Amino acid sequence: MNSRYCYISFLLVLLVLSINATESLHTYYRNGISLNGNWNVIVDPYENGYYNYRYEPFDQLNDPWSVGYYGDKKSEAPGDLIEYNFDASATLYVPGDWNTQDPKYYYYEGTIWYRKKFDAPQIENEQRVFLYFGAVNYKADVYLNAQKLGFHIGGFTPFYFEITNLLKKTENSLVVKVDNKRAKEAVPTLNTDWWNYGGITRDVKLIVVPKSFIRDYSIRFESINTKKITGKIYPDGNSGEKKITICIPELGIREKVNSANVSEFSFHAKEIVLWSPEHPKLYRIEITYGEDTLIDSIGFRTVSVKGKQILLNQKPVFLRGISIHEEYAVEGGGRVNEFWKTEQLLNWAKELGCNFIRLAHYPHNEDMIRQAEKMGFMLWSEIPVYWTIDWCNEETFQNAKNQLTENILRDRNRANIIIWSLANETPVNESRTKFLIRLAKHARSLDNTRLLSAAMEKHYKNDSLAVIEDPLAVIADVVAFNEYIGWYDGLPDKCEKVNWEIPYNKPVFISEFGAAAKYGYHGDSGLRWTEEFQENLYKKTMKMIDTIEGLCGISPWILIDFRSPRRPLPGIQDDFNRKGLLSEKGEKKKAYFVLQEYYKRKQSFSIK
Ligand code: GCB
């Protein structure tokens, strides 16, 4: 690429990533016009539709002869040289990963162009239209009617563009270049233990709003004693209306605040019923500004720490957790793309006796968060700062920060999220710690009402003394770590010998432990991959962890077997990480029942 284009793209990256957003586009209960369904696709491993033969991006050339695929052209005259044709190309379903839709895309990592044609929605009274993507993995370049709207980096968070003035009445051409190539400087980086599903993996919709509308809001329950609720509303456009009304009908609340760029509110709700796993009470909230009413459902609760305890609504709670990937591989599926799949995963967790879920290792879809909230699951929400990120690279930092921002802004009103997690199993060194401390400061600046943590690692002082020693533990609210004693670290008997030193007066959480077993493979408990081995490891681990002072919860690895290219062992793994308590088809392994039993015992710890 010549240096001019290099420079321009660098500036663009900085521009997009350095926006210090404090608000998002709130869409969940808005009547969107879905653009889901079949999209025409062109597979483009050489990015022929993006670069010319000098490797210059077409969309920065302003070249009338440009044949970038985003132009969505077709030969019209006999002499036209156009070497692509969306109309005649195959289709892929959106939302969905490409890997599991056709065997030829199973291992594909690269670029696929998606194209959807649609007619503009009926617009009245100067309404505005936004184009919303729930998530695209990993980089999306978005074009409407051959004009670039922008791009987005990061595979698990939403983004949007206003397209009011760019729409044609009919036959709009929406083209998205989706690129899921892994890269050293990316977040996540080259190396992970999950499938790099590519594609437009979450909903695409048009959101039609009045000229002036409520873009977003934040709300927080300040304290059980005062029952004070505060928040901010982010209106967009000037409706001429001087007041914004906030209504929570069930609580008899109807408050008016002056409309300003950011309108702050504060009131007391005397009769409030708090959200908890045992009683996941949600209220309908309506915020009205001129012609616009934004509707949402919200729960109220407090979460804090006191010494080595986690307090929910001021009472100690034990987190009976499980880790989950956003994957549903039953009958060959991949990324979760339908509501019933989300529900099925959560039902298995409920049956297990969980009140907490670690959403690994990236932000999950919004249905997952909201359904978990309705079902009474507290959540750990994480960004894909995983293993060995490029710690010294400022662009990598800005990328991680942006993903964290988008995650927090999307979900900051959800009562069930109690922990934001910054990272998973990262090596303790200076550049990593600096990186994560910067991220922690940013998380707290966006939301200081939740706990901060990260899945750290244990080390040994001697053969039998495991310690947690990590400068990150000093700034975290919860000292969380992954421990694989009995699988990567000796055999299950080792659990009987290990003692623990965790020198922080903070709650302790075990974010992972586990062993792999192939469902239906039986044998001696000493034989790896058998259900008996996994069962034995769970039994020994439960005994060991009960001796850890300040243990306030666990999220064993993992609910259900999941795809990973790191797991090729034929006949056993066949591309699946087998540490699930259920097989990828939903069959329960023996260890499932050990954990279920343990959680029955821990029930008495729960809040009354
Ligand atoms: C870990 C990682 C998780 C892996 C798991 C394993 O520590 O956090 O992403 O899948 O171990 O199975 O090795």
C-alpha cells in the first residue's frame, strides 16, 4: 500500500477508535425493520473486491473505473468488464456464522462480501433512520448505495450509522465486507481456544425514530437505605419540547426533567422490590421526549464487596456459576443466532442449580443478557483480551478500550451484570499490567456501580502451596483465577495436597477449572477423556475449594462442549473442547451431577 493510503487508514482507525462515547443507540425494544434473511455473498480470499492490483483500496481512490464490490454493479453494455455479480452469487443467512452454513466455509478465515437489497421504510414527519448491526466478526466495512458509511472493528459488540439522507426509495444496496482474519495486534489476538466464527453473526435492522428522540439512557439504584434512583438521558435533536418524562407505572413514578444535552434525573422509589436471583423483578420504564417514547425493562439492586464477601442487596451471596461460550453446536450449529438456543443454554444452567454465569470470553448477544436477567442469573461479562495481546501496541489498547466501551454502554442498565471482566489468563508482566490498569480506570469511569475483575492465574511457592500474586489483584474488586489442578497441572489426586495462599482481603472466585471427557466414554477414573476421570476431578476439586478462605463462587469450565481448532484428537475431540458438563448435543456427563449436588448444598448460602 502506498504511504498516503497507509496514513489515511491509520487516521481513520484512530478516528473511529478514539471517540470517547458515553452513550450508545438504545434499540432493544424499538420496532426495528429487520434486514435478517438471505444475503448474497462473494467469497474474496485475495480481497480482489477491495484492492486494485497495486494493493490500493478502491474505496479511497475516487476512481470512476473502480470495480470495488461495494459498487454492486452489473454488466450493462456488451463491452463492460465486471467480474462479479451479487445477484448471481450464493447466499448466506443473517444472522449466522458462515462456518456452519456450508462445509466449504468450515475453516475459512478471510473476507466475504455480503449484499442485501431493500426498499426504504415509509418515513413521515422528518423521521430518521439508523442502520444497526448487533455484531459482525471481526472487521466490517459498510457501504450503502456504493457510499462508505464507515467501518467497525471487534466481533461481539453493536454499531450503527445514521442513513436518513442516503436512502433511495427502492432497491437500496447494502454491502458489507466482513473480514475475520486473525492478527497479532487484534483483540482477540492470533491464538484462542474457540472457533473464529466469521460473518454477520447478529441481527441487522433499520431503526426509525422521530427527528428528535432518546438515543440512550443510564439508570442506577443508589442505595437500599434511601431507595434513591438516579440516571442520565441522552436526547438527540431538538424537538422544541422542554421536558423529558420518566415513567415507571408500577412504582407510581412520573418525573419530569428539563431537556438538555444530557438530562440528569433523581428520585426516590419507596415501594421498590429489588432484583435478585430468587426474585428477578423487572419494571417497565418509559421515557418520553416529544414524539418519542423509549421503552425498557429494568431491575434494581445493589452489588458491593465487604472484606471477603460479595454482597447482593447488602447480603452475602455465593456465586453458583458456570462458564458458557456463545455457541450452540447441536445439529451442526455454531454461533447462537436464535432465541430458543439462548434459552436452552440457560435452562441447562438453571437445572444445574446455577445463579451465576460467566459469559466467556467476549460480550454475548443481548438476548442472552436479557433472558438471563429474567431468569435470575447474575452475570460476569468479559471482553476478548485473552492470553497474549500485543500489550505495547497503542492501537491494540484503543481497540480493547473501544470493545469495553461498547459492551458497557450496551448493558450498563442490566441488573444482572455484577462483574465486568477485563481479561483472561494474561501473563504477569509490566506492559500487560499497565495495559489492564488503563482499561480498569476506563471501566470505572464508565460504570462505578459494578465489580471489576479478570481471570488471573495461580503460581506455586512450593510443591504444595499455590498462591495468587498479581498486581491486578490489587486493583480488582474480586480476586478471580483459573486453576486446572488435575488436568493441566498433575492428576486429580493433587487436589488433596494443595494449600492456598491468597493474600488479599477480597472475595475469591475460581473462574475456571475442569477436565475433558467424551460423553459415553467410560473407564477407570484414572483414564483421561472418560466421564469417570472428569467426575473424579470434580469431586476432588469440590473438596479442595471448600478449604479456600473467602471463596465466594466458582464458574467451572464449561457448560457444554464447544468447537475449537486446538482440539483435533480423532475419535475423542474431533474439533471440540470436551470440558463440557454436557456434550455438544446436550447429553449430560457424570460430572454434571457432581456439580448439581454441590450447588444443592450451596443453596442454603443464597439470599433469603
Ligand atoms: C483456559 C481458557 C479457556 C480454555 C480452557 C481449556 O484456561 O481460559 O479459554 O478453553 O482453559 O480448556 O484449556
